[in-house]
Amino acid sequence: MSEFKGIPIAQEQRPVRSGEKYTTAQGFTAIRDGIKQSGMGQEALRKPSWLRAPLASGGEFSAVKRIVREHRLSTVCEEAKCPNIGECWNAGTATIMLMGAVCTRACRFCAVDTGNPRGWLDAEEPENVARSVELMGLKYVVLTSVNRDDLADGGAAHYAAAIRAIKRRNPGTAVEALTPDFEGVLEDVRTVVDSGLDVFAQNVETVQRLTHPVRDPRAGYRQTLDVLEHAKAHRPAVLTKTSLMLGLGETEDEIRATMADLRAAAVDILTLGQYLRPTPNHLNIERFVTPGEFDRYRDWALSLGFLECVSGPLVRSSYRAEQALARNNAGLDNSKLRPAAGTAGVAR
């Protein structure tokens, strides 16, 4: 505090920088953007023209933002710095993030804050989410969350409560749940799958060889496959879905092998997108995958039997999720984004 004419004046707090620790409103500590400052990142690569997303603005964008604020919701669109936030919010859709904005894990690709919430949950969140879906008039909603390894069930009961609340208020709304792996506890997977959802998703994120260091040590390639396989076996009518980031150093043989493993686990829907480093503290980009390559990888996936593969440079796991079964790559036309003949397709 400082004083002016005897009146105490509070010093303005400096904004928390990426990689710094801070104290949340609930009283526990977290790290902004999930990864501590290291100073080890590569020099930023120049993004190709096909990776330029439109600015987030517009009437529908503002309406969704207002509802998110009024109902104290977190969205992965904001917390994970998704490049498609303008497009999706202007389409009247949002991916709602349950259980707060602080994750117990620290995956090296992810910009969500990390910490230990020590069991904190907002008991009103399931009903707040259901009311928000009603106000937005959504026909399809994606629920995702931070990992909550501090909870005995990983948050499975909270997920189920939110899904049931949405279905009570909005019986015509389809619900996709993009969940944590629940540390591989299949009873918790069943809790979510039995809640009335339409799509169950858990992201494998990368190929087996790169799972560590890309993902937190508590995550696992086989663990995710087991979760997805069990969800499908337990309720065959529920669609299963996963996502793979490209540009982290994987080979094409590894992409093919991962697709084959996912189909062996009976996964229905796959999304493929370019990894983009959210801060200098996160993993380096090894290459930029061209739009033409994304089209080719989609062809591979469809030939293996996936119901749909949404594939493109800016695709994220919940990108235009309501269109996933339209069999049209969610409306993407990567041919318009391809580099001109003679230009390099990969930046190093």
C-alpha cells in the first residue's frame, strides 16, 4: 500500500505472466498456462498462410461470451487459446470446460493452468451449464474438463450430473463429453457413459513414441486406448471419438499405426490438427503439416473404417463437432488452403 494525503491507495497488481505461479480465487496455487518458464524454446517459426484464423468478433460471439461470463463458466475455447473461437462462437456453439480452469496435470502442449485444486468443485455448475445451453439454444454441446486427479473419481460423477441436467432441460440437445482418462479406472468411465450422453471422447493426442514427453506422465497411450475401447464395449450405441495433433515429430508410419490402433479399439471418429505452440515454454513445433497432407491423412482414416475424420490445419478435437457425421470434413475445403506449386510445404 502507498499513501496520498493520508489515504491508503492499493498498489495495482502486475498481471501474472505465462509460466508464473499465482493464487486462485479459491485459495490454491497454480501456474499460468501450465508450464513453468524455461527460456528453452526455439525461435518462433513463421506460420504459413493457411494457419491464419479470423479475428474473434461478431454479434453471436458477443452473445455467447456474455452467457459464459454471467454463468461463471470456463470454456476450453478461451483457456486453451483455440484459434477457432471466433468461428465456433459465431456459429452459436461453445465447448464448456467443467470443474474449473486449473488442471492437476501439466502436459507440455497445453496452455491450461496447472495446480492442485484440493477437491474444490462448484456444486452449482451442472445446473448453470444446463441453463446456459438452454439460453444459447444449442442442439449440440461439447463438455470437456481439466484433469482432476485430486478427486476420488476424477470428476466422473460431476460430469454425469452436468449431462443429466442438460438432458432434463434440453432433451433434444446432443451431448459430447471430452473427458479425462480417469487414470484408467473403468468404473468411472462407465459413470459418464451411462449418463445419457451421445458421444464419448478421450484424446490420445500423439503417437505412442511421443506420448512422453508430450503428455503428463500420468497419461498413457495404452491407457487412453483402453478407456475408449471400454466405453464402446459398454454402450455400443454411444459414438467414441479421439484427436491427434500433428507436427510434433511423428512419422507417417506412426500416424498410420496410431489410426490402426484406434480402429482396433473401435473408435468411430478421429480429428487431426496442427500442433501450435501456445507459449515459448511449451514444446517446439517440428513441422507445419500442409493442407494437402491433412486431406491425404483423412483418406487413410476413412479407408480404415472411421465413420468420419475431420482433418485440417486449424482443426481441434471439438471443432464444429455437431457436423462430424455429415461426412464432409465438417465443411472444410483444404484445397483452397494448399500452398502454390513450387512453395515449400514444411517450415523448419
